Amino acid sequence: MVTKSDMNYKHYNKFYSHLDFMKYRNVFFIFSSALIVLGIISLFVFRMNLGIDFSSGTRVDIQSSQPLSSQHVTQAFTDLGYKPDTVVLSGNKNHIATVRLNRELNQQQIAQLKNDIQTKYHVNPNVSTVSPQVGRDLARNGLFALIIASIFIIIYVWIRFEFLQGLTAVLALIHDAFFIVTVFSLFHIEVNVLFISAVLTIVGYSINDTIVTFDRVRENIKLSRKRLSTLQELGDVVNVSIRETLTRSINTVLTVLFPVIFLLIFGSDSIKTFTIALLVGLLCGVYSSICIACPLWAVMKAHYLAGRKVRRTVRTQG
Amino acid sequence: MRKKGRLFSFFAILIVSAVILGLVTMPIIHNVKLGLDLKGGFEVLYQVKPLKAGQKIDANTMSNAVAALNKRINVLGVSEPNISIQNGNRIDVQLPGVKDEKRARQLLSTTANLTFRDYKDRLMLDGSDLQPGKAKVAFDELNHPMVTLQLKSASKFANVTRKILNEAPNNVMVIWMDYQKGDSFQKEANKTNHKFISAPSVQSVLNTNDVQITGNFTMQEANTLRDLLNSGSLPVKMTEVYSTSVGAQFGQNSMTDTLFAGAIGVAAILLFMLLFYRLGGLVADITLAYYIFIVMGVFVGLQAVLTLPGIAALILGIGMAVDANIITLERIKDEIRSGKSILSAFRAGSKRALPTVVDANLTTIIAAGVLFAFGVSSVKGFAVMLLISNIVTFIASVYGQRLFLGLLVHSGVLNDKPELFGVRRSDIRGN
């Protein structure tokens, strides 16, 4: 049993000493598993709302000086001969309209469309088109980047820490990435190419968070100068380490959250998807580092050590 | 005396560096290359296909095509074009700030293969018979614009005109731009909107190397034709697979919105650090200012293009840079609470926090590096910013903080003042 006096220093906010992360580990595990199941169901039922970056078609952004209405824009496009797939209004006065057409326009059609909108709304619209081939390539590259990044991170953590910590850290990371996907699927938020960068940023951030906590676990194990073997002992070290790094975890996420929240409120609409993904990922990243990665590591490690003990006993008997 | 010296150094370095930063701010800001999404303009991704059967698309053809495109873009007068080869068979062209998008597109995608043929579409002369760079716009006697060319050999032209003259009554010389297999003069001749440029009839053998093309051009059409001929034909065929355009006003608005949001976010961080870590927070805020300048400086130095996600990465990077400060300051607080003097707490805290900061940043660098390797355009801009900001975090947050906090701690002014680090006296062991 690791007692308080065993630790070299263990100063943390007195409020934290009531927090027992190991005690509620099963609650966290069940909660997260439920979220993952929900995500899988949502992916089957609602799928992802893929933007033209990933499917194909044409996207037209109109920034007018006056407020626009959905019917008006739809009517205007229908008059021009293009029936819009969706019309989304944004901006604080609803003066920006994003129109999606399910078909690709060619060079002449784009020029014509821009011309028509110019005469109608007196603004130069943004027009983007993507053919399905390019969209597929983008999606494939994104997934590829995610897998490669995960592999490199596991290898790095394996070298600097230990395999089980690398494994749980990556499980937490996948948990976070998947949670962002779940939220986007459930609320039907349009996914564009920036979504991939947001997910990868969260991957980097989440691993960063987990590693700072594992770093303290590693240090406290060294300081305890004891051979830890039971789940109780490992759990105590985990609890103390989380409490010691909790102020840092909260402060760090706060400092990253400040700009993200302000970007969400005041930032450009074209990065809204990106900031939503970051916000969701940041919150999930803190939760998973503290409530999933560390307790899960303690459980796995205790299992592994118990298994080794049994094997040893068997060997000596044999 | 020695102690006073440290305090003096602290303020001296602070003031000198503030002056230097103040002086370089404007040049840095003026040299930032803005991406399409901030400046307006358009981007087209072309799929490159062979022009003739059996032609191979290899690295050599691709770089020839890019060279030809570069010449054409120079004609458009775009200041910062960005042309890159992707996937080995795609060319990405970004033209920030381009005004006449329609003309730009036309100019970019035509292969500009000029051919002279007879009425049976047999090839007589092609682009390789022209003297490069000699096409000009002139006016005929009715003041209609026309394009004049110079051939390499007058005798070859004499031969060609003689052949065509012999084909009378069909003695026409058909001038085609981008003739494709299956195009036929006889089919096109009666259309009002025919595909060939013009079909003058040949009345005599012309032993000259001056050729005029009169084809009912508007002034702009004549200019475009001249520019195309002068920049040479493309060795490949290109089709648009992706295109996006951003209005200049739209880009401007996105930039001001995002910068405004970022400024408030950064101000919130600075205030938070100051309130939570007091003097330590002040030093962190100073290093943060350095961080922003160094990141922007490196970014400009690398000639990287600032995109909207790039700004987001810069702001996010600030949050991550603060993390390095927080880890160190929390560690120093721990050490102070364990009863150590301010000096030894600073030493032990900085030393113990370093491996954590290294591990934390290296993992993010791995993610950013992978993004950079596999990302396209705007994602790449984001990755570059994230990479730079992570590397700079080491310099600014770790060494900057050590330098400034070190000078203050060593000067002795902080001795026995744990409150300045945000530590309550009652929390210190032994008190």
C-alpha cells in the first residue's frame, strides 16, 4: 500500500483529495463504451454529412450586403437553371448563403453562374467544384495520415514509456477521434477537408495530455521505490499522479479553449466546422486522458502482473 | 552588486528585445504571403493527360508543363502564383488576387497548339515552325485587331502556299487552335461558331516569314491569342478536376474576423496566466510575445503561405506553447510547497519539467509532420504553422522562461516571496 508519506511530494489542491478516479473507473468505461456504441449506430443510421470535398458537386458562397432568405436564394438558383441541393444561411445578419449543387459545373457554366449572381446580388460569389475522384483521394489521404500518425505515436511512447502505456494512450486517442466523428454524425454537421486537420490536431493534443499524466505516473512509481503489483497499489499511484497533474490539465485545456471558443463566436464561418471539431475534441481529450487512459492502464498492468505471477508459480511448481 | 546586475540584465534584455521586436514587426507583417482564402483569387486542380497516343506522363513532361504554365501566369501579372505537382499527374495552380478569372482559366487550360492545315485537315505547319516570342497584336486597315506571327523559314511557307494553291478551288489555309482528331474543316466551315480560328484563301505563293491572322477578334481575344502563342504550347492535355474561387471581400472579411477572435483569445490567455501564476505568469506572457514574433518571422522566412487554418494553427499553437509554461510553473510551485527555497525550487522545477515538455511537444510534432507530408494546400498551410509553432515553443517557452525567470530568481528579489508564484504560505510544508 502506498501511503502519503511514501511520496516525495504530493501537494495538490485539497479539494482534489476527494477525487477518486479509480473508484469510478467502471462508470467511465461503461460511459465511454456507450458513447462508442452510439457513434457506431449513428454512423449506420445518419452517416456523415460529407461536404463537396469528400463527395462531389459544386458549392457557391454568396456574401450579400443585405440579409438573405432561404426561399429567395433557392428561387434565384432555380431561375438560373440550377436546383440547389441545400441552402444554408449564416453570418450574424443571415447575409451569407452557402448553396450546394449535387453536380459538377464546367468552366463555362461556372463563368455563367458567377455572371448571373453578379447581376442579381451585386457580389462576386465563391464557387468550388470537386469531382468524385479528388474527393475520394482526399478522404483516403486523410485516413492514411491518421493511421501513420497513430503508428508513429505508439512507437514513440513505447520507446519513451512502456508498451501498455503506449497502447492505452492510443486507445484514448482513437476514443477522442471517434467521439468527434460521433458528434458530427449525430448532429449532421458538414464535414470538409479541414475536419481532417482538426481531428489530427486533437490526436496530437490528446496524446500530449495523456503523456503529461503518464509522465507523472512513471515518476511516482520510481519515487515509491516499491514493487507495485496489485490493482490497489497501482490505482493509488494513478490517483495521486492525476491529482498532482490535475491543475496543469485544467489550466492547459482552459488556455487552449479560450482561443477556440472565441474563434467559434467571432471567427470566420469557413472555419466553423474546424473550431467545433476542436472544441469537442479538446473536452473529450481531457476526459479520456484522466478518466480512461490512466485507470485503463492500471487495470491492464495489474492483469499483466498477476498473469506473470501465475505463470511463474506454475513454472516453479513444474 | 552582482545581484543588482541580474536585475539590471533582466530589464536591459527586456527593453532591447522589445525595441528589436517593435522594429521588425512592420517588415514581417508586410511580407506575409496571404493564401487564396484570405486574399481572394482562385485555385484549379488539373488532371494531366497525354496529348498524343503513346505519350508518357513522367516527371519530365510534368515539369515542362509547369514551366509553360508559369510563363502564361506571368502574362496574367499574378504576383504570387503557386504551382505544384500533386500525385505525379495533377497540377495545382493557385492564383491569389487574380481579377479576371474567366480569362485566367482560358489562358491556363488550352494547350495552345497552333496548326495550319489544308481543307482536308492535312497538317502543313505547326507551332514548331514559329519563331518563339514574336507574336504581336496589330490592326488591319479597318482597324480590327489581328495577330501577326513570324515563321522560321520563308521558303517553307512558300512551299505550303504553293501546295494549297494547287488544291484550288479549295485553296484555303485553315488555322486551328488545339486541333483534335475528328475535327474537320468541311464540317465546321458552314457553322457560324466554327472551331478553327480562320480560313483565309491563298491567292498566290507567299515567300515571306510574316503571317497575319485575321479572325474577327475582339481586342481581348487577340491579346489572349498573342500571349498563348508567345508562352508556347503545353506539352500535355489538362482537364479541371477541382476548382475553387474566393471573392476578395470574402477573404478580407474572413481574415479580420479570425484575427479579431484570435486577439481576444490571446488576451484572455495572457490575463489568465497573470492572475493564476502572478510573476511566473508575467514571464510566461513575455515569452509568449516572443513566441508569436518568432513563429511569424520563421513563417515569413520560409515563404510559407498564410491560410485561414494557418491563423487557427497559430492561435492554437499559442495555447500549446502556454502548456510548456504551465507545466514548468506548476512544477516550480510544487517544489516551493515542498519547502525548498525559491532558487532551488526554480532549478529543480525547470529541470524536472523539461522531459515532460519534450515528450508532449514531440508527439504533437509527429502528428503535424504526418499532416505536412500527406496534406493538400490549406491543410499543408495548417501543418507548417503547427510544426513551426511546436519547434519555437521549445525556444521561446523553455529557454525564454528560464532566462527571464532565472535572472529574476538569481537577483534575489524573489527570495522568500512565494506569493509571487501564486503559492499560499499555508500550503508550504513545515509552515
